[in-house]
Amino acid sequence: MKPTPRTRRVGEQIRRDLAELIRDELRDPRLALLSMTSVEVSRDMAYARIYVTLVGDASERVERVAELNRAAPLLRRELGRRLRLRVIPRLEFRYDEVVERGAQLSALIDAAVAADAQRHRDDSDASDAAPAAGDDGHE
């Protein structure tokens, strides 16, 4: 779905309104740490794909996303009351793995930098202990 300026604006408004609706209407404490990373709206405004991140293990995340998808008709109806659109998009929630993958990549980079720093430290310690080339200790 290639976004247009209008679909981006609508997506941002949907994201803001959904944040309030999930907090106020669903009142599920397990969704308290939900974060909507992005909303993609189709060009014909018929569908909106909402990417979310949640705290918890994989099975908990799958269950929370399923709960959101079960609540999608209620959330869509409430969005219809708030938004001034001819067509209110059907909502589809998906877990956004980009944030998790980014954290994994960041951890890998940190580990590589630490290993490189340790290797350079070991190399400099070894060169300090070894006699210099042509230095046999005699004068």
C-alpha cells in the first residue's frame, strides 16, 4: 500500500483515536503497554492495517493481537462516530516485528563492538610485552 498524503493523515488520526478507544473502551490492563507503531490505510480507504508492539512473550503477543482483531468491529464502529469519513476502514491488527528485530540487531552490533574493543586491547597488551623488532635487550 503506497501511502498518499490523505491516507497518511487518515492513518495518523486513526492511530490517535484508536489509542484513546483501546484505553477507554476496552479497559484491558494487558493492553496497557500496547504501542501502535504505524497505520497503513489502503488508497480506497477500505482497509487499515495497524502495526502494534506489546510487552510479553510470543504466545502472549499472539493472544493480545487476536483480542484486538476480535474487538476490531467495536473499534471500527466507535471510529465511525469520531471520524468524518464516508467509509470507515476495516481494521486489521498485526504485531510489528521491526522493533524487535531492531533491538536484536542493536544487541548484535553492541556485542561486535565490545569484542572488537577487547581484541584491540589484547593486541596492544601483547605488543607492549613483546620486545620491539631488532631489540634483543643488548646495548
